Amino acid sequence: MRLTIALLFAALSATAALAAMSDAEIKQAVIQESIASYPGACACPYNVARNGSRCGRRSAYSRPGGYAPICYEVQVKREMIRAYCQQHGQ
């Protein structure tokens, strides 16, 4: 019983935290999810390669074809924000 109440409280807290997220925070979350889904270290130009150097033009973002990670807020469209909210229960 106590565990059930704790889990319910945790779920409600997570939902409340998501509801309190601004569009800018959601955009950052979308960007972070996109970068995290990229299998390598250089999803975006501003990421750092395994050797410690900036990825720059070696990044997936900078190369045509293949992966197209979301690296900047201007790339996050209203539909993406709506989809994020639906997926995360907002």
C-alpha cells in the first residue's frame, strides 16, 4: 500500500514538473533526446569528439544525408513540442 502511494506520488510529481516546463525547456529536452539518440560522439558541431576536440564540420549535423540530429532551438517546431508533450504526459 505504501509503495503504491509512493509510486502514485512520484508519477504525479513528474507530471506536474513536465506541466511546468516552458517551451524553451521543452526545446532543450527535445535537443538533448536527439543528441542522445545519435550513436556517436559528434551529433552536433558544438559537441566534443572522443579526442577532446570540437566536432565542427565532422558532426552529423554538418554532413548531408544519414543522421539529422536536432542541435538548435530554431530546428524545434511547434509540432515537435506538441509531440514531446503527448509522449511525456503533459
